[in-house]
Amino acid sequence: MDFSTLESWGYLAVAFFAFGGSLFIVAAAGVFSFMGHMDLTIALTIATISNYLGDMFLFYLGKYHKKEIKSYFFKHKRKIALATLIMRKYGLWAIFIQKFLYGIKTLIPLSMALSKYDFKKFGFYNVFASIVFILTIGLSAYYSSEFIIAMFTYIKFHPWIAPLILFSIIGVVWFVMENMTKKKKKR
């Protein structure tokens, strides 16, 4: 592998960021594959394996290193509670759902591990959840690439739109997460 090309670094970026569950890097891999800079099958395979390993790592930390990680989540008690509720309400479907939920995607594997969910069972379902997540995001981006490229071209000539879109997305995600994690007032 020649490490002087964008394609080589692209595969490494996909592996690194998919480990953390980034849907943006998977979407970027889909677009780069459409443009001919990456091979779609290789990029999505790397992303799937890396994403699977990332969630297994989080589950492992929650299962066998509880004391070490609890201090890092002190400020996120409500998000952990939400993750636990999602896990209890949806059971094994929580493994699939969490892949798509920013803000709590790292907490579901930890919550499942802390609740003594079976490691092998989580690993088994996580294989399919990783495949569904990567294929959904990667193929959606691949088949929407013309639109995505046109959108970025438009933004290139109207740069004021990029911060507007970015802050809108951040605002919506923040608003939704705040409302999901707040206690509801009883009337």
C-alpha cells in the first residue's frame, strides 16, 4: 500500500473514525467511492470491522473496567439513564438503534455491559448492527453522491451557508438531547 496517496490515507481514516462510530466518515467513504477515489467494498468492509471492534471495546471497558471508567461519565448521568432506558425498552434492538444516535452511541454498549448483558450475545448482535449501520450510511451516501457533490459545490460559492447549516445541526441535536435527558415536570 502506497502511503503517499489520498486513497491510502482515506482507508486509514475510515478505520480510525469508524472505530468511534462516525457516520460522517462512512458517508465520506461512500462519496469518495462514487468519485473513484476509493473502492466501495473495501471502504465499507474496513468501516464495518472497525465499527464492530469499537463497540466491542466499549462493551469490554464497561464489563471489566467499571471502576476506571465511571469517573469519566459523572457529568453524563442523565444520558446514561437514557441509554439504560433505551436498552431496557428495546432490548437487543438497542444495539441497532444506538449506532444511529449521536450523543449516546458510546453509552449504550457501556450501559449494556454495566447491566451484565452477555458479552457473547452482544458480540453476535453487534456484527449485524455494524453491517446494517455501515451499509445504510455508506450506500445512502454513495447513491446520493451527485446531490452531495452539488450541495458542496453550491456551498463553495456561497460560504456563509456552511456555518448556518453547521450551527443549525448542532442546535437541533443539542435541543433534542436536552429535552430527552431532562426530567419531566409533573403537573
